[in-house]
Amino acid sequence: MRLLQHIFLISIIVFYSDINYAISATPSVFNPPVLPSSSKKPSSSKPSKTTLSSSTPSSDKLIIEIVNTLLETTPVEKKTTKELYKLSEQKPVWTSDKNIKAAFKLLGNAHRKGLKNKDYKVEWLKTKWKFLKNAKFPSFHQVALFDSTLSNSVLHYYSDTRYGRIKTRRVGAFLEQNKKVPEFTQKIWDAIQNEQLVELEEEFEPTLFLYENLKRALNNYQDAYEQDPKGFKSGKTLKKGGKGEQVARLRRLLITMEDFPVDKDGQPKNTTAAENVFDKSLVEALKNYQGRHWLKKTGYVDNRTLKTLNHPLPKRIEKIELGLERLRWQPHYTENRLILVNIPSFRLWAYNNLDEKPFTIRVVVGKTKGHKTPTLSSKMGHVVFRPYWGIPSSILKKEIYPAMKRDPSYLKRKGMEMTRGGRVRQKPGGRNALGLVKFIFPNRHAIYLHDTPSKSLFRRSRRDFSHGCVRVSQPGDLAAYLLGWKKANVKKAMHKGKNNRWVKVKGKIPVMIMYSTALARTGPGVTFIGDVYGKDATLKRLLNQRHHSI
């Protein structure tokens, strides 16, 4: 038997066999038998007919019943559940009607956060609670099962909200945060004691604007799907002056996506009274949509735009849910600066102030086969001008050494040299694979941002060509933006300065290299992006494994 079950079940048997419990006379509120603070032993007189002990089986039979019932559901949050009942001194946790209702509200709205309600057994819990409220003599195992299942579900929910639902290494990310079980559980216990479960949720959720925008977009898409499950579905192009039901569906979809400007009450502005007419306001809204998806801003539904609009709403909702999950893996950011790279977008956004318009440039990321750029989080500390390139051992073995065997002059031709330690590095200069500047942030993958002499690749729409590091299209401008230097000074450092010059960045800047096929960067309007590394299917499969039946 698991340690948690030993502790929980034995303590229940001891307390319930030694102390008589009174059943509340109020039928409208469930008050499970509550342990008194006193540890007095019961009197030797016969128990009255209203005590729980008068209607329960023998201790041996009770132990078997509780063990068999609880073994039907293996707790997900084993360590935290054990810790919670340690804090409660092995007494039932859910003795407050207000707390139970608050817990049901949280668990019942899990889908509004991109989670799955069925993961938290909320419907079973509601049914069991209704039964226990109306039961004259609830048995020990019924009370124990309800209390432990609700505890486990709430802990499970808060853990998912704070840390995400899977071990991120299973999808090639190394972002798991150190979950300090005592501290985590203490916060939940305090919230239960103070009846502040809803307030605690706000503390655990990611605070980054990307998460807030995407969560709001999710709710918009869910509402749109409930109102019109068919969504926009058309086989023909639409343009200004057109009329019909498909135009009305297009209008409703763009309103959902918040591509229409809205007034102070959140209502779309400049819309015609006839929603089935393709008017000027619909043209402008469609241009907004096309711009967010890097489509040509035609203002009418051309073939490429039609393909994206015809994508089923459930599939869009699923992508948003995956995006929210990935953002939960990130640490909680408190700084007002950020460097964001979204791998499938092939783009970088740099913020010196999160409230201001960012500096944005194109990037080249790792190849799909063998050199994928990893998801990571770090802080940028230095910019290096005219860097050496210390060639990684994997590239040496696969590319450099074979080339040296074929051509003895290979190193000289490529501006490379052998160091005293037997390593190979490329000298600074225009031919250097890192270009004239690189941006350093410590991480286990030895990934960094850098310049490149291969400028033509930035003109391509799909840009996965590197060995894993991120190449930036305007390295000098990025360095000037981050360092606060004049562009002339940066240019001098890149072209005429001393080799391998390290410049410290004032106040380390958070770097977030993420992978998301749904991005709401400037507001709830979502940009959906191609799954260049094919990661969505793997993540979806892992998350679907999290469903547990009671």
C-alpha cells in the first residue's frame, strides 16, 4: 500500500473509531463529520442512535472498504496530498460549504484556462457532494473518498495552472520549475483556511501579457463555437459589395477574433446595420486579419485567406490551448524587458519596455532534422563584437574533420585555426559563421543569437537552416537597441574594433525562446502559425493521457 494511503487511512480509522461524530441537522449544507480539537476518549456508555458509529461496519470491514474504494483512483498529486493532510492533522479538509462551492467553480471553469475539466473529476465530485448532503449517516469511506478526491483535484488543478500538465523534457523542453511542495501546499492550505481559493488562482497563473492575451482569445473562440458550431465555411472568395449568410458568418468570425475596432463598451465600431453585407468596415477588419497572419492585405477573401478562415474552430481552440500550456512552463517574469523568439514564427521581438512597441526582426532557426532550436529561458548578460567561433565537437566530427582530410588547406581557406588545446576555431571577420556580433545568455544547450554572413536566407518565408542557434537579420540594430548605443558606435565596434570584445548588458534581459503555433502578442487577436517541427501532435497526445476517470 502506498505511504499516503497508509497515513490517511490509518489516521481516519483511529480518529473515527475513538470519537463520536454528530451529523449536522441542516440538510442544505454538507458538513462532513468534523474532528473536535479535543482528544478526549469516548465515555463507556452506549452510543446514541444519532452517532455515526452506530450504523457502520466493523473496523476490519471498514478498512477493506476504504482501501478498495480509494484504490480505484490513484492520486495524481501524491506528495502534495500527503503534505495537505499533514497540515490538516489528518482531519477532513473540506468542512466549509463556501470552500467546496469555490472549488467546484474553479474546477468547472478549467476549460476557460485551456485545461480539461475531466482531469479534475468535477462532475463526479458534485454528484457525490449532493449525495452526502442528503445522507443521514454517511459512511466513513464515502466521506474519506469525497474529501481526498476533492483535495487531490484542487491540488492537481493549481499545479497544472502554475507549472503545466506534463514533464516538459518529454517534448524536448527544459523549463520545469522547482516545485517546492511544502511551500506550494502551504499556500493552498492557507487559502482554504481563509476561504480565498479564487484569489489564490490569480497568484498561480502566469502574468506575462502573452498568456493573458491568449487566454482572452480562447474564451472568445469558445463563445463563438458555442454560438455557431459551423463557423465560417466557404468554397468561394468574397469581396466588397457581396451579400449573404457567408458574409454574415465572416463578420461574426472577425468580431470574435477582435479584428474589428471596438468602442469603450467592447462593441464593434463602424459596422453596418445589415451584417450580411460586405461593407467598408468588413474590408478593414479583413485587412487586420490578413496582416496578423502575414497574408497580403487584399481586403477580400482570396484563396490563401480562404484557406486560413476555413480552418475549423475546434482546431483553432486546440492550438490556443497548446499555446497556453507552453506558456505555463515559463518562469514568472517580473522584469519590464524581454527578448522573445517564437521558433515557428521565425521572428524575434525585443522589448526595452513591455508597454511600448517592440523592436522586431526576422530570424533563422535550427533545421527540422537533427538541429532543432530548443525551447529555453535565460537572461542575456553580454554582447560580443567580432567574436571567435569555437566550433562544437559535433560539427567538428561530422563536417570539419572530414573536410580537412579531403583538403589540407581547408582550415586556412575558411579562416580557421587550431588552438593549443587541439580545438578548432574560426577567426573574427566577415567570413566568420557568427558574423560580427553575438548575444550571450547562459543555457545548457550553448544556444545564442548571432549575426551571419548568409544574409539571403532571411528573404525566405520558411527559415529553418541553422545548427540550432538563432541567426538575426539586423544584428547591429538589435545591439544598438539593447545596449542603448548609437548605431555609428555599434558599426565601429563590429567592423573596426578589437576582436572578441565583450560588452556587459545593463540589467540582465530575460530571453524567452518558445515554440507556439498560436500567438497573441499585441492583444487577443491570435496569429496561427505552421507547426514547422511537428510538435503539436506530440504535446496533444501527452496531454490527452492526463484524463482520469473516477
